[in-house]
Amino acid sequence: MVRDVLALRRVTRIAFAGLMLAAVLGVAGLVFLAQLGVPATLIDGGYWTLGVLLAALIALGAHRYRGTVGSAVVGGLAGATTVVSGAFILALTGAIFSWGHDGLAFAIGLGAGCLLLQLVIAPRMAQAGATSLAGLFAMRFPGRLAGMTCAGVVVLAMLTLLVAELMAAGLIGARVLGLSYASATAVAAVVVLACFALRGFHGAVWTNGALFPLLLIALAVPLVILSAIWYGVPLPQIAYANALWQVQGLEEMLLEQDLADPAFMRPMLTPFVALTPVNFLGIVLGLAAGAAVVPTVLGLSPPLERSARSARSAALWTLGFVVLLLTLFPVAAAYAKLSLATLVADRTPIAELPGWVFTYGRLGLLQICERAATDVESVIAACAALPDGTGALALHDIAIDPDALLLAMPEMTGLSGGAFGLLAVAVLAVVLTTASGPLGAAVRALTGDGRGAMQEAAASRRQYALGLALGALLVGVAAAVASRHPAGVVEVAAWAFTLTAAGFFPGLFAALWWRRVTAAGAIAGMFAGLAVVLVYLVGTQQFPVQFYEAQEAISGSGASGDEYFVELKEAWLEAAPGEMKDIARAALDAHARSAASLWGIGNLAAALLALPAGIFALVAVSLLTRARSVSAEAEPISPQRANLGA
């Protein structure tokens, strides 16, 4: 066993280095071809192909080297890649760019979740001898109902996360393949399903960690270059302070010159402009509790010593890698905002706008003067049609899709095509790879194999075909939802983590730390927490007007918000049937969706209501019911592993 693990570690080092070298050489080759005059469409298609090949290699490695990780460091790399996931990697920069200081709530929440995992979840999981969330629930809460409830929560939360991953992959595909977003999402869904088939139901998760060094290099190298050129400091986290002050100075100058509208500005040094303090805290809480118990991360401890110490070590490495990665996203957002503000401050003529503006405008990802910036003529016409146009572009005239900002950052800052190519390849490979995690978790939950009992080597062809069919069904459903772009990538990913937190955190924490918790209590906690989040999400997203009217007295929108809602509703009722009525309804839904809340708590902060509801239901029902079996439910951990530091 020891010899096998040592051999696995050698293979891991070789595979990690080989994968990174292949990616860098592949991008370098494509950049060289671009300099020889190969069309840009072929070069961008090469980036897509290279990203898909990397994801396929990871999937094959996961199938070949099944089992748990060979060291705490590799477990930390895999955990960091899985926790942050491709969806957050793509969208965090845009969230901080568009929300300013308040966008840091997402990064803080993910980091806090890794800290919770390291301190209170991973060591206790290893001590209990559980290798998965479903396995722990089966040990502590025997019975069919508890298992079915757990499976239902897994499917719902992981399907939502899969939607976010496909949205991210579709956006990258739209950029590099030149397809529409819906078509690119469909192509990405096929690739995700193929990688899932290669990986298998129980492919090793630790192989995902091979992509983390590549991702870190792809993101850090452009920022290091910019930091050294602009500020003479090759450490982005230190140069970040200079960029913040420079951005603030430019924004103040633009306000003085009437080239910016304060209503649209989200300063990076001013907190609680886009979010209230309560909603900021709610996002942090939901992401922290969700990241600590997400099913795709639990159980990543080394096989030789599945103990509290080894699990804590792997989780600590995860925390360190995640924090290192998260510190780069605010820097990327600040540099992108600085480049855009400089473009406006220099009063750049429309005819001299850089090419990246029209590249993303043709994809519908960038608008100028409320129209897609497809070419110079369309931008000139759109800005001339504005009633208060001044002839000069203002900061609020330019609107870029936040989800595309990370990909656009190298081009916005004037870096070479190689920086964009390496970043696109790395992020695409991570998105396609991490999408297999929620898909596999959902399939295992539906097949009743959440504890990992079924291995493909011993499984029948019928079982394998059933799993692939379920995977295809789930991917199809997720792709259909993702193609409609229900919200931003970061919002959908945050909803997935909030569902995970509401459904699992109270029950899992109690299973590990409270002897008195019963199966009935855990089930009640899962139902209560999940119900609150679902009512909140479905009500605010699908029935915003009805939800707003039902809770208007406690919405927290204020008198002005209520008056505006009444005005919009009257305008919709009075509008003539046809296009004008549809426009009025869209405006009414948009306002109701943004204002619908309970006591001012938005749907992204639903954990503030769901977690207390789940905890209360769990505690109350557990105290009112008797444990089914002393041996099964009285002890939160296995007595054979009583030494927490072992």
C-alpha cells in the first residue's frame, strides 16, 4: 500500500508538470501561428481545442488513478480547484468590477468556507471514518427517508451548480468559437458529458488539482507583468493599493468633468453601495456554510492515514491555495477598471476605440450608449441618438458583461494575445473539469450510490448505462436552463452554495458534534432550510411581482420603491397590447425582482433566513423525538477514532 501511494505521488508530480508544459507550449505555438498570419478565428478555435484536450486528459487520469489523493498538498490543490470551481473563477473578477467593494463578499465567503472546512468539518469527518457526505448521513441517520432527503438536496444543489458551470463554459465558447451564447452552451454541454463518461462515476477528484498551478500561472503572470510595468512592483497584491487610489482619483476627475454618473458608480474603496451590510453578511454566510459542506470536496484526505490530522492538513492546504487565488481577483478587477476609466478620461474618439471593444460588442457582451458595440458606425449612431449626448463617451455609457471581464482583462490592459490565450485555456479546462463534480454527485445520488459502493469495475453494463443516461438527462436540463441565462454566473453559483448550506450545514454539523441529534431532526432541518431558500429563489425570480405584493409591508424597499412599483404597474396596465406592453412588463418585473425581499434581505443572502430555520427545526424535532438506535445515532463519531489528533 505504501509503495503504491509513493508511486502515485511520483506519477502525480510528472503529470502535473507535463500538463502545465503542454498547455504553455500549446499556447506558445498558437501565438507563433498568429504572428505568421493565421486567421484569428482559427487561433481562437485552437484555444478551445487545447482547453478541451486538457480536460479530457484530466478525465482519463481520474479514471485511471481512482481513489483518494496521495498527499495533503495534492488534496489541497484538488480542494482549492473544486471549491472555487470554474464558475466562480470566471465570474469573481466581474463581480468585484461591477459591485465594487461589495463584490468582495463572494471572495470572503469562499475563504471563510475553507476555514470552516479546515477547523470543524474535515477533521471530524475523517475521525468518523466517513469518506462522503452521504456516507456520514447513512452512518448517523439510518433509514430510507433520511437517505432520500439527502439525495434530493444533493441533486437540486448540484444541478444548480452545473447550470453555473455550463453558463461559464458557454460564455468562453462564445468568445473563442464566435458562436452565439446558446450554441456555445450546447457545445460545452456535449463536452462536459463526454468528460464525465471518460472520468466515470467514481473517478478520482484529486486529479483536478493538476489544473490549479496552470490556472495560478495564467492569472498571476499577466498581473505580475502589469504591476511591474505600471508601478515597478512585481507583486500584484502590493501594487493593488496603488491601483485602487489611481482608480479613485480617475473616477473623481470623471465626475467633475460630467463623464461619469454617480448613480452608476460602484467605488472599490467605499463599502455598502451595491449591498447593504445585512446582505453582505448574508452572502458571506451562505457561501461559507456551503463551501464547507459541498459534496464534491468532502473526503479529500490522504489514503494512508485517513485521520483528523491528515484531513486537517489537506484542508489547510486547500485554505492556503484558495486564499492565494482569491487575492488575485480584486487585482484583476482593479486593473480592468483602471484601463476602462483611462480610456474615458483620455476622451478617446469612437473611431479610435480599441479592437477588444467591438470583439465583445459583436458577441452582445459589451454595450455603448445602450446598444451592442458591433462596429464604429453603430456606436456613433447609438450615442448620437441619446437625448443628453455630449459627443464624448462617459463611463456610464460603456457597459460590459461582468461574466466576460476576466477574459477581457488581458486585452483591456494591452497585453499580448498569449496572455489571453493561456488564461482562456486554463479557465476553460477548469470549468469543463469541475463540471464533472456536481454532475457525478447528482448521478450517484439518483442511483442510490452516494457512498461510493458501486465501482465501474464491478458494475454491470446496465448500471453504467443507467448512470450515463441520467448524466445526459441532467446535462440536458442544466444546458436548457443555462442557455436562458437566468442570472449572472456568480449569482447562480452563489444560489447553488446557498442551497447546499441550507440543506446540509445544520444536519452535518450536528451529526459531527451533537450526540442528541436524531434522524427525524436532521430531516426536518433539511426540509426547513431548503424550503426557505426555494420559496425565496422561485418567488423572487419567477414570480417577482406577486412576491413583492405579498410581502410589500416588510420588503424594506422604502416608500420611494413602493411608489415606483405602483407607477410601473399602472404603466403596464394602461399600455396597449403589443411591444409597449411587453416592455412595460419587463420593466415592472425587473424592479420587482430587484426590490422583492423580506426585511431587506435579498435572495443572495437567503442563508440569513434559511440557516436559522433549519437549525431551529433540527433542534426542536431532535429534542421531541428519540434516537432510533443508540449505536447508530448516539455518538457523532466512531469510538475507534476517539483521538482527534490521530
